[in-house]
Amino acid sequence: MSDRAPTAGTRERRRTVVAQGAELAVFEYGLDPAPGVPTLVLVHGYPDDHRLFLPVIRELARTHHLIAYDTRNAGASGVVDTPGDFSLKALVDDVFAVLAAVGAAEVHLVGHDWGSIQGWAAVQDARAGGRIARYTSISGPDLRHFARWMRERGRTPGAWRQLGGQLLRSWYVGVFLVPRLPEAAWRLFLTRRYEQLAKRAVGDDPLRGLALYRANIFASEGWPARERVRIPVQVVVPLKDPFLSPELVEGLESWVDDLTVIRVDGGHWWPETRPREFAALLRDGS
């Protein structure tokens, strides 16, 4: 992953959006908003920042209006008060604070990893009407759907293989919830290893982002209620994702009216490693 500007001759416009309890670094690329110009809003996951999307931004900057932002306490964004609110509700409020600040209407929302988790909650929010026209999810499930999927397979002996496979993939979540242990691991060796793979510095983002897991995994009372999703949704399923089972998409059609599932030959960071394929998919959905 590169820290360079998205593409030669493309302006990066940066602003700070003040949300409840956070200051968000928001970046715009490509064309200015105008009738007929598609707007994409890109939300990254953990332990990344908006730079995850720079490869695909380079592919789309000549034809699209592109918005990417560092989620609270990641990258150049921060929280106003310590320890800060990292609940799913606060994260969704951030999505709509960014949309209001940039004045974009009828956007195509795109989320990866924790950005996808936020996106699922955002498209079920009443504020999405007239603001979010379509949604693309990559490698991040709706939390209520995930919990229900796990419970249903636990009650069905024939589905225990699926349940066991996902539990093995989710081992790290339990580790992240343990006090002090994951912080030590990131400081001792994980940060260095991740930076080698990502080809960019991540600083203390992995440490700051642990709050996402600790604030939300066992806090279902704070998750937004599940509502029917009526806008077009495409779910990209990287078949080599080590963290999420491809079978997690089962059951989405029961509450997503216009669903397209796209299986791709790639791993968890497919949006970064296959930017041309990703760009083609987003162009088709614009």
C-alpha cells in the first residue's frame, strides 16, 4: 500500500468534520460533486485507515467523486475525550456527520471489515433514506445477522461444521477482548509484521482500534435494531478470507430485498490487492 496521492494530477481535498466526541479527517478525490457524477463513500476497517482505498481511488478518480475518511481514533482522526465512545451507534452517527458535511446526496456507500459493519447499520438507519442509494459490503457482516447465524447453526447439528469453521476463523476476537495481552502483542511483533505486509506505517492505530471490539462484541443492546434493507446491496465475498466464512451470506436474502452476492478469488484485503477488479465492480454498481 502506498502513501502517495491517488493518481497524478488528482487533487486531494482534506477537511475535518466534527462529530459527537470525535474529529474526523475526511478526504475527497476525483471530480467535484455534480449532477451525473457518481459519489462513492469509502469506510475502512481495522487496523487500517483511509489509505486502504488509495489503489481503487486511483482507478476511479477520473470518473467519480470519492470520499474516504479515517474513522474515529484511526489515522488522522481522534476522539475529543478519553477513552471515547466507540459504540456502533457513535460510528453510524459519524457516517451521517460525514455525509452531511460533504453535502453529498444519493451516495454509494462502500465498507470493508469494520467499515462494512458500520455500513450495514447505516443503511438500516432512518437517516439513510434519500442519502444512501446503494451499498457494497466487503468482509464485514451485520452484527445482528452474524449473531443470529451463529445461534441458528448452534441449534442445528447438521450445521455444526459451519459453526466450528467460523469459530476457528474468529479466534482473534477473543484475544482482543483480553486486557493488555493484545496491546503487548501489537507492540512486540504484530505492528512490525503488519507494516511489512501493508507497506505503510500504522503507528498506534492497532492499539487504538481495539476499542471497536471491546465496545461492541458483547454489547448487543447498543446495536441498532435490524430493519429491512430496500436499497440495492452487493456483498463481496473473498473466498480466501481467513477471518470470515463465505457461508455467512446465507440468510441475508430474508431481510435484504435487492441482494447480489459476488464471490471473488482473494483474501481479506482484496480491495487493496485487486484494485482494478474492485473498481470494475464499483463502476458497474454506480
